[in-house]
Amino acid sequence: MAKASKLLQMWRRLENRPGGRWLFSRAVSWQAPYFSTIRPTVRLLQPGSCEVGMRKRRAVTNHIGSVHAIAMCNMAELAGGLMTDATVAPDYRWIPKAMSVEYRAIAKSDLIAHAYPIDRAAVLAPDTEYPVTVDVRDSASRIVLHAEITMWLSRPKPR
């Protein structure tokens, strides 16, 4: 088995323990505070797949009472980033380079984002793009947002 990233190792230690998913989700939000605004809950993390949940609450709703677009984009970026981290070699860095979004329906419930690679056979090499798809679904399993995120893969620069 290939060596896992520190994030994936932490997930594997915590995912089945009482409060483990909550603790993992809080740790991710602490490391990247912007994601804490949506109070995400990581539901699944493995190479090639990630699921993140978000409850509909006042802080993520807009003036018409639906989940606002930027909260869903935030959720998509988190799911895509976690999936990328779990999939690429642990010594790689990654950063979102581009993101295109389609809003397909009004989001009026709790949401789940599912991220996966566009091409599961993609070559994961430094200084390349890694395309990721994220579908955000409502409680009726309708896709309310579809995102394609281009991740840029690289290795850390020598110090």
C-alpha cells in the first residue's frame, strides 16, 4: 500500500471512533479557518473520493432562505481539496488553480458534496494539473451545484 498523507492517516485513526469525524472536521477547519464558516462534517475520505456534509442554518442562507452560492463553493473546494490530498503522493503540494461552477437547483436543505477525479487514470506528477469534479446534492439527492476544480500539483521547493 502506498504511503498515505498525514491528513489521510489522521482520518483513518479517527473515522470510526466516537466523535472522531467531528474532531477530524474541526481539525481541518482549524488548519484552514475559512472552511469553518460552513461548519463542515467530513463523512468519507479515501483516495479518489471524499464526502463532506453541511447543515442548512441561518449563517449559510441568503435573503430568499436557500443555502447561498459561496457556501456551496466553499464546500466544493473543501471536498475537492481533501480528496486531492488523500489521492496524490504525500510529498506533493496542491492548490486550486481554477474552478467552474454550475448552479443547477435552489438548495433548501442540508447538503452533501461528493468529490472525485474527472479521470481516475490521470497521471499524478509534479507540475501538472489534476482535474476534480464535485457534485453537491440536497436531501432529495438532486444535484444543486456541479463544480469542476483544476488542482495544481507540485513538490515543495528545497529550502
